[in-house]
Amino acid sequence: MPVKQLPKRAALVVNAQSRKGRDLFAQACALLKARGIELLEAHAVRDPKQLRPTIRRVLAADPPMVIVGGGDGTLSSTVDDFVAHDTVFALLPLGTANSFARTLGIPLELEGAIDVIACGQRRRIDLGMIDADYFANAAAIGMSPLIAETIPHNLKRYLGRVGYLGWAAIQFLRFRPFKLTVGNETIDAVEVRIANGRFHGGTELVDDARLDSGEIVVQAVLGDSRHRLVWSWAASIFRLRARKRTVREFHGVELRIATDPPLPISIDGEVLAHTPCTARVAAGIIEVAAPRS
């Protein structure tokens, strides 16, 4: 199959509130131009409330490609607006975990990511959905939304991954297991990953999730003790065979999810929904800039 070339004309929108966005905006503009990408317009958005309106204004002109710079939360909050357009979605991973970039195989350093935009290919991918909200990579129930709801403003920006992990350790002491119901089956769980991609929190956790599989994967970390979550994460980080025995997976086009008690859901790092909900896949719904096969 011939490679589908990426456009050479694009708009750039960078979340300047992300940890790296403000510092790397000018460098990104210069590198893109040096690699032959004509920038139709470029925006460094410092007010998070203006990020999505800026994306919508840019997309209204139907540019061939829009490059979005930021973390997983930035990407997931803007990806909904690409669904109604033929514009290619390209990304610069400027966040803490950069799980979606890892899933796509995009280098995490700025030069490598821009190499993909300059020399990569179009790839049509699925998006996940929680009720009517699209997401790029993964949603989660358990520790992730607890951290997202409580983390101090700008902690990730100034301390990065170390600060995030330190706050996670504090919140772990507050965390409680819960009952999870998927369809008609109820189990004890300490975390749930609703996955369109393999990575969550910067770690490869859901081996069977694929961006073009046409299905959503709900992975539950089993147990009625929060220490089971520590063991499951450790087994995944170190790629131990035992990691498979710590989880239970459900696959499908659409899955109904409930918890007891009702819990918040973080979508690519941002708390945007609550249980009960319906998780589904939107198959092949957008085109992204990806590395060559």
C-alpha cells in the first residue's frame, strides 16, 4: 500500500500552560519552517479556557493539517473538534506522561516529533468515547481521577513527573477499592483503564489495545486491597509475566460500566465524566500524523 503523504501546510496551536509549551513554542515554529512546513498561523495559548475556542477558529478555515502541542489532557480536550473535519491531526508531545504520543510511536523530544510531521504518513485511527465525549488514548477510574481532582495547580508544570508521582503517593493513602460492573458481571477492582491505546500514565499497561482495532478495551485491576494496585503497576513497569494475572479485560464495540460507589472518570488526565457510563469505540474516525510504517 502506498504511503499517504502528510500536508506541507499547517496551523500550529500550543498549550503554553503545559510544562514545556511556553518555552518551546518559538523553537517549534523555527524547526517546522526549517523542515519545509508552511505555518498558516501559529498560536501560543496561555489561558487554558481559550485553547479549544482557538482550535475551533483554526479548524473553521479547513487547513490541511493542525499541529497541537501539549500533554495528553490538551490533546484529548481538542480531538473532538477534528471529528467533523478532514484536517490531519498532528501532535507535539509537551506534557508529563505523553501516553498518546507513545502509543503512536512518536518521539518525545521536539526534533523527533517534528521529523514525524515533516516525513511521516497519514494514519486513520479510532477514538474512544465515554458517553458522547471522544478521547484519544485512555480513560481511567480509581487513582488517576483522584490525583487529577486534587493535584495542586502548576505542580506538574514546575516539578514534572517527580512532582506528579509524589502527589500520587500521598493520595494513595486515601484510596479505596470498589465494585465494578461491566455488562452483567460484577468484580472487585482497584483501578479501571478504558483503553484506545496501550499506554496510560506513560507506562505500557494494556498490551492488546490498538488504535485501529475497531474495539474498546476495559481493563480492570483485580482485588479488594489497594496494595494490589501497587503490585499490578510494578509488574507492568518491569514487564513481568505476572502482570497478566493482576487484571481482567473486557473487549467490545460498546460496554456499559458502573461502579459502587459512583466514581469520577479521568479522560487522558482530566476529570470529565462519572460512572455509570457507556464506553465505546469510534472506528477510523480521524487521520493523524504518524511515523512511517
